[in-house]
Amino acid sequence: MKRKLTLTAATLSALLAFGPAMAADEFNVVSGLTAAGAPLGVHGVDVVSLIEYNKEQAGSAKFTTVYDGVSYYFTSEKHQKSFEANPSKYIPQNGGFCTFGVSVGKKFDGDPSFASVVDGKLYVFLNEDIYNLYLKDQAGTIHKAEENWKKIQHTAAKDL
């Protein structure tokens, strides 16, 4: 009995340790888990507010949806339901990593304070300087990021 409990505890520990690491390869998430059991995406900012109103608003754990192994916070039940009805409309491109970074083959943090919505798609950037570089060639940066994302999506950021 004791051996079975030890094995179960070891298995659970391994799953918890590796679960977030697997998601981190494809999605830019905060380290640690939310109460929903998945790491937090987009720094907890409500992606519906970003896309629909071009407004950065911190979401609340009260309105959490887990999609594709990532927790998303929303400012209201209305925004949460909008997301749940069509998640692909709202999730950030390139796994939430900096679009400019992805365009050069890297996975840098994507800060929703520096976001752009183009053709209804959300792109986030590392910081103001990188965002300003993106503004000089938006279409080119997005195109390069789309091409590179296919190559680096399943590669851990530290391996790039």
C-alpha cells in the first residue's frame, strides 16, 4: 500500500512538473499554475477587451477559461462567454510570444501593454522599442512571424 501511494505521488509530481513545461513550449505563460490548474496566458489581461475595444484590462480569476492548456482571465462573464463561443478569434497569435521575436526565430515574452490588432488578430510584443520596430513594417513582420512560427512552435524558448 505504501509503495502504491509513493508511486502515485511520484506520478502526480511528474505530471505537474512537466505539464506546464509542455505548454510553455507552445504558449507564452506565466510560471506556476492558476486555481484552474493551468498556467496563465497574456499576463492575465482580458483578450476580448484587447481585440474588441483596444483596451488593456486586467482580467479576474473569477472569470477564468482554460483553453488548450492555458488559463485566460476576463473582466466579465460576458467577455468570458464571447471567448468560449469562439476562442480562436481571441487567442494571441504565435502562442502569445512577441511577434517581432518570432519573426526572427525567437520566443520572447509578449507583453499585452504593447499589442496590435490586425485583421481581427491579436499580436503582442516584448516592449515599446520592439513594438516601434514592428510599426515600421507591420505586414512584413507578421508574414515572417507566420512562417517562423511553423518552424519554432514546438521548440522550447531556451533552445532557440
